[in-house]
Amino acid sequence: MIHKFRPKGARYLSPLVDIFIKINSRPNFLSFISLFFALLAGIFYALSGSNIWYLIPAFLFVLLNALFDFLDGEVARRLKKDSKRGDLVDHVIDRYADSFLLGGIMFGDYVPPLIGIAAIVGTLITSYLGTQAQALGLGRYYGGLLGRADRMMFIMVATLATFVFPITIFTLTIIGWLMVFFAVMTNLTAVQRFIYIWNELGDKR
């Protein structure tokens, strides 16, 4: 999972974290900036269904969303301001961001609505189970076939691939097939996480 490379990314982005610390940026403010970029990305994905050039700003806004989503946590940790409230804000914003991105792609007519809804539901349930494990005393669980960091990377790669190769394969573009992939894999990941949590709770008994 791409999440495992977070420590290495933290080292590379450390100078940028220093800048935001120097200008006294609040972690929650950075979280809301990431949400704003996700909203813009969703809008441009929806527009790109009729004009493929909108995929370029969509890609850039997804990249900025991922960057600020990373920075808020790093700034909070460096300033020792990571808190339960901040964690709550971060996870709520991430769920809205996921919905904006996948919803934008769906409204761009890249996939039938049922596939888009399946991808969104699978994504939200997968993320819910990751935090539910913590609520049940098992600690945060990021395991499974497809985590959020993986989804973000796939979205960015598929966006550029769709722009460069705007072809259809069995009526769907590359990003359309990515949504099909998400619809299947996120729900499989949700099942995988549920089974893991269920078994861990059984061991505790």
C-alpha cells in the first residue's frame, strides 16, 4: 500500500512543512484547504465529460488535495497539536473529499450511475471500518487491498492517462474503468477489513 511510504514522503516534504509552521498555519485550516481543492477537482471532473481539457485542472486540484491532506497531519504532529478533535475534522473532511472526487467523475458521465454509487459507497464503508477498528479498541487499521492513498494515486494516473489516450474500451474510458475497479475493490476491501475486525474482536473474547 502507498500509505507505507508516508515516512519517506514526510522527509521529502519537510521543507514545505517548515514553511507552513513558520507562517503559523493551523492544521485544521490546511484540512479545509484540502477540502476546497477536492471540491474544485470534483467540479472539473464533472465538466470534463464535455471537454477533456478540464481533466488538467482536475488533476492539479487532486494533487493539491492530496498534498494539503498530507500537510495538515504533519504540521499538527510537528507542533504537537494533534488532537481527537483534529482527527475528527480530518476524517470527516476526507470523506467529503472522496465523495466530491468520485461524484465528480460519475457526474462527468464516465460511468453509469450505479457503478459510481457502488464506488462511492465502497470507499466510504472502507474508510469507516478503518476508524471503527480504533473505536473498538483495536487501533487504526489501514490494511486491505485498497486504501485512500492508493485510490488517490490511481485517480491521478488515470486522469492523465485519459487525457493523453482519450480512447474507449468497451464503451468506457480509462478513468471510467478505474471507477469500475473502485466499485469492485473498495467493497472487497470493506469485506476484508470487516473480517479482520471481526476476528480480532473474537480473539479478545
